[in-house]
Amino acid sequence: MPTPAKPRRAKRRKPNPYLAWAKRLERTRPGLVDFTLDGLASIYGQPPWARRWDPTSELILTILTQNSADVNAEYAFIELRKAYPSNRPIEHHEPGPGWGGAGLPDGVPPDWTLVDMAPLEELVEVIRPGGLPNGKARGIKAALRAIHEARGDYSLEFLGEMAALDARTWLTNIKGVGVKTASVVLLFSFGMPLMPVDRHVERVSRRVGLLPAKATSDQAHDYFLAMLDPSRTHEAHVNLIRHGRLICHSQRPAHELCPLRERCRFVDPKAP
Ligand code: SF4
């Protein structure tokens, strides 16, 4: 008589580490996310969302901000407009709170075909006023090439029809476009609930204790997705940035002005 086959054990699903953290945080420090957002809203208000401008301009401007101040990225974008003008209607940049530059003046958008076709060395010289031009020129050309190869033009408006995480994956599949850049484009051009984590957001969140100590900067994006009510993503991003710039400085943070101090683990490692 043949030996009966052993019943297969059902495979245990690996727990999602981001959701597990969000649950643990709520269990050990209840209400901390809302406490943080409400505290920040008490001094900065709840910023209304408004579309900054079209997603291709947003992507290229965000590449120009990588490791540079927003105001320098603006200089470089203005040079792009001058060097490669298109015959499209004048575009308006709606920077909103959270943007660290002055906001771009209205102007004719660059012709993305000309930028794509420009010799690399020429593009490097054009965007030099923004700093770190070599890597950024490569990044811009790679992004425009990838969009054109996939879509036949340079528009990213189709991303607005996709689910947020699918759209993020589409963008991060482009070489040089990381999860922060993709999240900026999708949050500010389409209002998708994706949290860009820049150095200010990361510093304040780590100090308060919203992120696990070992989380990498990239992982921080997904921890926020698990913790945040999607309707507060834009508010969380903008107000954490403002707080990092105005009060929770990297050196000598102004704890005495901070509405988060009674629950901040940087001030008190045992804070509730
Ligand atoms: S209490 Fe101090 S360290 Fe904590 S969030 Fe406020 S300013 Fe930053």
C-alpha cells in the first residue's frame, strides 16, 4: 500500500514590515502620528493642495533640486527655458508652502525634444548655474529618453490615470529617478497620497520617533504610507518640511518653540 503523502503546511505570509511598524507604534505610543500632525497644524495651518504645474516640468525641476537648494534649481530651470524655448503656451508654477525657492516666474516651457537631443556637454553648461550639472544633465536626458521611448512623447499626464503605487513604480523604473523624486511628482502634480521624505521630513520624524531607528531614507517613504491617513499626506509633507526649516534645525533645534516637545524622543528618550 503506498504511503499517503504528507499534508503540505500552509506557507505563512511574511508580515508587511511597514504595517507591522505602524501597528506597533500605535500600540506603544498611541496617537503619535495625529499628535504630530495636529501640533504642526496648530502653528503652520493645514496647507491646501494645489497643482504645482505639469508633471514633466515637475520631474525635471525635481531632478535639478537633487542635492541643491530649491532656489538653485530654479536658476537652472530658467536657463533651460532660455536655451531651449518651445512654442507652447506660457506655464505658471504654483510653488505653494513647502517649496524652498521663490517660485519660478511665468515663462515659456522648455522644448523637451530639444533638451533630449542636445549634446550632453551643452546641457551641462546650460544648467551649470544650478550646481552639480554633470549628474543632473545625465539624469534629465535619461528621464526624457525613457519617457519618449515608452510613450512616443514627453507627457507624463497618463500617470494621473494609474494607481498611486503603480505610477510610482513606473517613474522609479527610470534610471536616476528615486522614490523621493517620483513621490514629489505624483503628490504635487496629481495629489496622489505618496509621501516624499526629504532631509527635513526625515530629521523631524526620526527625532520625534515616528520612524524605526534602522529605517533607510528610501524605506521611510513606505513607513509613512503605512502610518498616514491618505487625506493628510500632503499636509504631513509640507508641515514637516516647514518645521525642519524653521524650528527643528539640524543644529540647535528651537525646542522651546516646538509644539511636539512633550512627546519628542530627541528631548526625552522616554517620551510617551
Ligand atoms: S522638540 Fe526639538 S527635536 Fe523635537 S521635534 Fe521639536 S524642535 Fe525638533
